[in-house]
Amino acid sequence: MNLAAANRRAGPAARTSVYRSRTNVPPPPRIPMLGTTLRLIREDLGLTRLAARDRHGVSSSYLYDIEADKCLPKLETLEALIAGYKVDPSLARHLRELRSPPVDLVPTERLREGVTSDLDWMSHIDDLAHRGVLAAYIDPSWQVLACNDLFLSIMPGLEKTYSIATWIFSPIAKEVWVDWEKEAAWNVAYDKAILGLYRNSQQARDLVGHLGPNREFRRLWASSLDVNYGRDSDALLHVRDPTNGELVSYRLSIAPMVEDMTVLLVTAIPKPYSGPRNLTAEA
């Protein structure tokens, strides 16, 4: 059976496994574009352009031009594609953002200067540290603008780049974060959303440049079309303390500090460990 035939008969998970068996290293990720993303959705559904027309009514020739980013579809055309492919709300939002002009994102250093010069903001994260709460101000690309020492304590080596998105794919991250695969997959899905929204920003270019060569990042990027914009507060982060090996769970909260959401406050409150039981026994 050839690869195309296998893809038509298989579900998304099986198609991924076929892809992996033929390719040792997935292609490097790129900043999302509307046409490319629509093509990946269609291919993930195992549809030819001709078969896809039966779902949304867009001719195969017009769809080819859209997928090649030769033209920008009308809004009603995009909505027909979204409905025809039955994508989830987060992916639908992502597609609409890719059709819209990119949002400007202030350079990291300017954001950092604004945060660190605000005495009230800085005293707030210090006060949270006294209460045992990990806290950091970040930009939408998960660049740390300022943080307390407790925040750094669960991510050894973060101070080298202050990029959480990059740190997650460092060797130490797998040792410290118990559910590393789950957390990494969530962050890749978040990266896709942010890269699409702020696709013309320096932060987007830096993120793709730093993580593009990483095999694990490529694998997770290629294995799923998932996109997300936030984190469920009930989804605890499970951490192995790098100093003593103790397992701790954290409840994360992410809140905007400014109206345009270019500065976010991340807090992590320690909770009794409630992660995988087998790891508790091993510890």
C-alpha cells in the first residue's frame, strides 16, 4: 500500500504513525500561515481537494490557491471551510486570526524595562514569594520579564535565556517536570496560537529559530494540529524538586496585567502531589 492510500484509510493517529515510519526527523516548523494550516487540516482528514469540496463547497482550484497562500479567502469562504472541516473552537479562532493582520508585539526588552521599573509590580512578586507563591511576569511568547527566586527554583537553568518555551525542551526539563510529554505538547499547541497571532514579531522569529532544530519540538509540532490559548486552572503542574527529589504539584494561574495582554502574571501555588501514582512510589 502506498503512503497516500494508507492516509486515506487511516485515522489521524494512524496517519501520524505512517508519517513517522517514513521520516526520521519531521520538517522544521514554520510560523503558521492560513493556507498551509488549511492544507494540513484537509490532509489530516484524509481528503483530496476534490473530496473536500463536498464538505464546504469551495472548488478544488480555488482551494489550491488558498492553500498555496496565493490569495486570501473571503471571510464567508473561511467560515465555510471551518464548518466543513468541523474544527474545534480553538483551531477555528486560530484560522480567523491567520486571516486577519498580525498583532504587533512590543519587543521583549522594552516590555522587560517597563515591568522592572514598576515598583508596585516588583514588590508584588516579592510579596508572593514571602507567601510561598511562585510568580513571574511574562510576555505572550513566554519570555520571562521578571520573576521571584521561587519561580526560578522549579526551572533550573531558566536564567540562561529566560525563555520558558525554550527551557521546556532542555534536558533538565524532563527530569524536573513529571508529565513532561503532556506539558510539552500543551506548550507546542500554545506556541502555534501565539506564533499565528504575533507572526510578524521578533519573538515569533526567535522562537522558531531557537526551537526549530530541536527533535522533540519538531516531533510534537508535526504530530498534532492542536492549538490552545489558555490553561485550565484544574490542570496541575507536577514537579520533582531538583534539590531533594520531592514531588510537588502546583496550581497555575495566568492573568493579564495590561489591557493588550502583552504582560501576563503567572503564579504557581504549591499543592500536595497528585500526579501519577507510580512515580510517587518510585520516588
